[in-house]
Amino acid sequence: MKDPVFVIHGVANRDRDEFTATVASLATATKVEMVPVHWGDLGAQDRFIAAALPAHRTDGDTLRDAQAPEPDGQGWQLSQVDAALRAELDAGSGGSDGSDRDGDGLRDGGHHELDPDEILDHVREAWPDTEWLRHSHDPHLLRETGRSLARSLLDELDPAGEDAHHGLRGEGADRRGRLRALVRRRLADLDRVAGASAQAVGGRLNHAVRSRYGADVMRFLGDVLVYQRHQAAVHARVRRIIDAVDPGLGRTASRPVRIVAHSLGGVIAVDMATATEPLWTESLVTFGSQSAFFHVADPRGGQLTTYGGSAPVQLPPSLGRWTNLWEPLDMLAFAASKVFRLHDGTAPVDLRVRHQASTGMWTHSAYWELPYVASVIGDVMRRGGPVQAG
């Protein structure tokens, strides 16, 4: 009879009874005896996390970059505006055949006196004064700006308009001055509309994301910070729970443990299996975990060498087999096979977990309920594989 599988949870697991019930359900699904390893009471204090989240405001929100684009960026922006402006002026003139494409008969019989080069000069002069448009990389928004500006100028030439006497007819400096002022006013109007739309949509989206997922992300970061500072206490908790089953487990190569771990629990398991005095681990299944990311960002120490980018890091014989599951929408899940190599030269097995619409957008905690995850754990822990990608 094999020893039980020890299950280490990840971040934000404060309720011991709830975690115990989750492990019991997983044990039933996998037909493998399991022991929960709960360390959540050693994690970050998360009662007041909401106090650190910014409040939603509708005034003063900003999505724009703090720095203006490079000159090439402005040139591209103005090329989008110019192309759409010229096309709209051409349509307002009725095109090369003099026909009235709009069919409204309000364009002086299909002709106007607007010079697109002159208009673009005024746009180029006013562009650095815009607050939002000069930061836009959206070609659709820029082209719509050009079209709207052209239509506004064409309306000024409409002899049927109420303000026709203030229009753009005539020649000389006075006409050029009126055109320059009009282009600046209209561009400023369009800039305000673009800004208001960006703030309304962006602000609501930002608030929704923060409200829905902000606390989860902050709990993750909080537990990571606490684990980095109090790693020894967390490792001692894991060791104490294993010792309660059998003090000899994990002490030598002849009595290795089997571990299933979620999220930061996977980092704990790998850290312990690769420590100078390791927790000998026969089989490890991680899901939604970050060991490779943490080691690349900040080498973990123990028996692990630093990842140099050209070759994977060799894992010690104290970590026998490693299967790592990741879900594509889980922003906290990372692959292991490019960063690490097992002692026998093979790579850890990275398995993709198919996204299910029922799990929603925050999928980091969804693994526990997914049949495929239970199936992989059962295959690894009961029969030793093989496993197939999801």
C-alpha cells in the first residue's frame, strides 16, 4: 500500500475546514488517499485589502501615456487623418466626375474651395496641443477624426447653412486665418469627445477589473511576500504534517513523498524538494503555479543554479517526476519545461488545461473542480502515467 498524497494549497486559503473538504472531494475524484497540508493561517493579513484599492472616479481619469509619441508616430497619425480627410473632401466634391455623391445638393454644385494640404498644415500645427488624439494608435479613431473634420469644414461652405456668412469663402490672409481657427476649434472638439469616451469606457473597465479581481491579485501578492519572509515557518508546517503521518517520509531517497500543489503551494513543494536538505519527492503535480517564473526572476537557491537563458536548470534527484498544469486564462500559471530539466535529463511535463466558459475570467482557482485535472492527478499518482495533454 502506497503512502498518501500530500496536497499543498496556494494563496488566500484561510479556511482550514473548507480546504479539507476540497481535498476530500479531489481524493474521491482521483481515487487516491490524500492528506491536506494547510498553511493559510501563516499567510498575509487580508481583512483590509479593500482599503488599498483605488476608488473609481469619473473625473480626472487618464489612460494616456505620459510621454508624447516619437516624431515617426505623429507622422503616422497625421497620415491616417490626412487620408480620410482627403477622401471625405473628394466625396463632398462629388469626385472627379463632379457628381454629388451625398445627393444633398449642398456643395456648390459639387465643388468646394478647400485645399487639403492647407488643412493638413493647420492640423499639424494644432496636433501637439491635443490631449488624447496625439497619444492614439488606433487607426479607426484617427481616420474618423479626419472624416469628421472634413465634414465640418464642408458644412461651413454650405450656402444653405445658417452661418454661411461666417463661412470660408473668399481669398487672402483673412480666409486663411478663419480656416486655421476653425480647424483648431474642431480638432479641439474632437479631442474632447475622444477623451470623454476613453475616460468613460476605460474608467468603468478599470473599476470593474479592480472590483472583480483586484482583491484576488492582492491576496496572491500578499501571500508571496509573507512566504518570502517566513519561508522557514511554512516549510516547517509542511514537514510537521508529513511527520504526523510518518516521520520517515521524505527524509531519504528510499521513502519519497508524493505531492499535489496549487499556485504558491507548487513553489513551496519545489523549494522543499530542491533545498540543501531536501524533501525527497517521488511525484509532483502542480497546477496554476509559478516556480519557473520565480526562479527566472530571483534564483531560489538550495541545489538550484541560476537560469542563464541558454540551457535549462538541472533539478536534483530529490525531485523525481514533475507534471505541471496550466490554464490559458490563468495569469498566475507558468510553464516549467523550458526552465528546468529533471535529473534523468527529461523535461517536466507541461499540460495545457482547456478553458471552460463556466469558469469565467478568473481561472486561477478553477483547477480543483475540473475533471481533467483530477484525471491527470489520478494517472500520475495511481499508475504513474502516461498523461495526455488537455
